[in-house]
Amino acid sequence: MIRRTQIPLSQLVMALSKAIDLISPDVANHQLQVSYIALALGTEIALPSKIKNDVVIAGALHDIGALSLKNRLSTLAFEIENPHEHAETGYLLLKDFEPFSSAASLVRHHHTYWENAGNHDIAIGSHILHLADRISVLIDKKQEILGQTGRIFSTISRYSGKMFMPELVDAFEQISKREYFWLEVTSPLLETILTQRVSFPAVSLDIDELIDLARLFSKVIDFRSNFTATHSSGVAAVCEKLAELSGFSVLECKMMRIAGYLHDLGKIAVPEDILNKPGALTEQEFDVIRKHTYFTYQILSKVSGLEQITTWASFHHEQLDGSGYPFHLEGEDLPIFSRILAVADIFTALTEDRPYREGMAYGSVLEILHDKAARLKLDPNIVSILENNFDEINLIRKAAQADSANEYKDLVKTYNK
């Protein structure tokens, strides 16, 4: 059981960055490219190591605030309309997790033009991030990279002193002459190259700090859609309570809360039109949905120190009779904590309000849960515990989702300013 765990910061950053990339192949590796370019610029101007590390983290996560595919794709235009919306949202998402707090401030201002920075206290890291971001979007994936270097530098240099800090453009001029820079920034091994170049410390997190981290991940998942904006928060709260009622320790209950926040991480790869569909899914659409637990497993399994939670979160669509997905575990091979999460997930989905329908009432919910328990799709013992404490658990779910809804509304206000 986790009381305090050491997690390599590089693994944490890469896991979150790669999760965001799952939104679309069109944006894959853009954040890592920005991170690498920012590192090269920081090295060229002899930036202190601490600031350079913050810039690398900020680069890898700089578009975290572009929660929808439309918003992510809009960031790939060289001159963006309303660029500060996703930057401010990214800041709000990152600022409260201490290891990312310095990077959050850089993300907040990463689209501020150099010529407009005079009235603001803008850190050089934000200017590095801005330049690195625009260099990345100028790269044409369909063309040989070494044939593009002159065009890219020419475009950037035209904006020196306006969009970009002149000293950084000068640094980029030197970097752009080195073929290895371009070959590495477009390499399929970029993640490995980047993690080898940066010396990140491990972060020591206690269980409550892990909850903060998991909450950050859950916001990235849920806030993509007003249909699912509070789902993971509801599941997390129900998981924790069901674990408590099942007799598990306070520590185990908190770990269940974390698993609840993370269980749908892979849904970031599911297109929004499927997530937002009010009616029944087609067979093909359901096939797309079924991928999400495997993506959850793939993302989380790369983070050392989260092995137990990864297992619990990734197996929440496995079933006792072996008919679940994606691993078709059955019986005793399915951890009790994954069984709890499965019940919490279905209970929350049935009882929560959605934009297209109200949550189901007591009788209808129990009818569905009993049917699944009778067919060994769900653990009958966990279903029984939920039934015996239905009202209490439902109130806990509602409170957790109300808090999450308020956070979501605050982010929406940021977009609508």
C-alpha cells in the first residue's frame, strides 16, 4: 500500500503529455517537440538548470488547457485567434500541483508577444516557450525536415522584436544550423532523447499529494465534454466510500479514490462525437470506446510507483465471468479493488444527470445492478453493500460531482471571457 512514493518526474510529465496527445494523431508529439526546442534554446543561452527544467515541463504540457480537439488543432496555426484562452486554462489546471506550479506560470503567458510584454512581468521561460511552440508548428510533417530549415528560420526572423524576443531568435539562428537538432526534434525517439538530456529529480508524494495529481489527470479527461464533466469525481467518491464500507483501511480507501479519478484516462483517445452522443452507440462506436481501458493501462504503467493503482483502474471493465475487456480476467484473477471500481463506475453512470437525461431512480438502478450481479458481470457482495447504503453513497456522489461541476463552470468562464 502507498503511504509515500517516489515517482520520477520525467515519467509523470511524459505520461500526462502523451495522454493529451491521444486526442488526435494530428497533434501527436507537438508538445514534446516544443519541450525539446525549449531545452535547446535554454541551453544555448545558458539558462540556469532549475529554470531550464521548468521550461521543459511547461513545453511538454503547454497545451493541456486546449481541452477539445477543435481547440488543440487551432493551436497549430502560426497566428492563433484568442491564444490566451487555453493558456489561462492550462495555468489553472497545473498551478495547484506543486511539482508543476512553476511551469504553470510559464504556460500562462506562452502566447504573449515580446512587443506586448512591457506592461507585464513575463518570465523569459514564457518567451522561450512561445518561440519553441511557433517553431514546432512551422514543421511540415509531410516534407523532409532538412529541406525546411531555411524557410522556418526565415519566417521566425521576420517576427523578431515583435512576436519573439530578439536574443532568443539569435540563439535559434545558431541552433538551426545544426542538422542533429532538426533530426532529433522530428525523431520517433524524441521522448527517449528528451528524457536522456534532462536531469529530473524524483518527486516524493504522500497519499494526499497523489490524490491532487490524480485530480489533475481527471480534469483533463472529464472537462473535454459537458456530458462527462463530473463523472470521474463521482466515481472516485463512490469508490472511496465502498472501500470503507467493505472494511478496508483509510490508506486503501484513498488509493481507491485515486483509481477512481484515473479509471477513464484512456477516454482522452475517444472522439468527442462519441463521448457526447446522447443515444445508443453503434457497434463500431462501442469498439472505439472499448479501447479506453487499454490506453489507461498503457499510460499509467509507464509511471513507477503507481503499479497497484494502475491495475485497479485499468481493470474496471473486466467481469467475473471473463467476458469483460480488454484482458478478459475472471474470478480470483480480478482484484477486489477493480470489482469495487466496476460497481462505482456503473452506479455513477446510472445515477448522475447528463445533459440529455436525468439520473435514474433507486429502483431502476438496483434492477440493473442486480441483473449484472446475477450474471457475474459485477461482484454480488459489492452490489449488496451499495444497496444497503444506497442513500448515503448517492449523497456523497452528488456532493463530489457538485464540487467538480463548479470547477468546470469556472474553466468555462475562462474560455468565454
